[in-house]
Amino acid sequence: MQYKHKPESLEEIRASRKSVRAAALDARSAASSLEHFALVVTKSVGSIGFFLILLVWTLGWLVWNLFAPIEMRFDPAPAFVIWLFVSNMIQLILLPLVMVGQNLESRAADRRAEADFHINEKTEKEVETILAHLENQNELLMDLAGKIER
């Protein structure tokens, strides 16, 4: 019995295999210094630690300036409006940085997904080759079994 499609040998599979690089490392190495800065800000600002620091600072500032002795308060009552203005300015500055960082992380995730897809394609090809080899071996064993019975 002649085998219809000669499956690739293990050496041919290994020769056709390209090395797979880490997509996240590629994305980080391709990023500019400003993009690296945006990623650092995104990771820092997007953390619970940063939130807790801002919460404690704001509550401490508010409690001190409302309940401390009048001569020890460092921001009298109209300064609260200035604090709201400054906090809004901080938000306006951080929002674009966080969005840039999220976009960069999204691109890195897309690259990882594409690398996973290529790995899955290679795996499918290798499994098909293994199945073809097994089918070929099965045919040879059936031929041998037929010859032995005769």
C-alpha cells in the first residue's frame, strides 16, 4: 500500500519552526521613553497604594484644616476651593497618561494573542503530521498482520 501524502519528518518540522519571542518584551523594547513613562504612571496611578495615599492625604488635609486649632491650620476655609481646583487639574493631567498606558498594554495583549495564534497553528500542523504518521503505521501494521495470517 502506498501512502498518499508523505507526512513531514520530525527534522522538517523542527527546521520550519521559528523561534517565538515574548510579545510583551517586543512591545516594551519598541516603546519610546515617553511611552515607558506613561506605562510607569499608569501602573503607579492605577494601584490601590496610590489611591490609599491620595485618600489619606485628602482626609488628613480636610480634617486638620477643619478641626485643628485655628492658629495651627495651614489652609483656611477659602483654600478648599483651591484644593478642588488642583485636584481637578491632577485628574486632567493623569487621565491622558493613563489612557496612553492602557493603549500600550492593549497593543502588547494583541501581540501576545497573535503569537498564541501562530503557536496554535504550528501545533495543529504538528498534530496533523503525527496523525498522518500514525495512520501510515497503522496501514503498515495491517499489511504485516495480513501477511502473517497468510
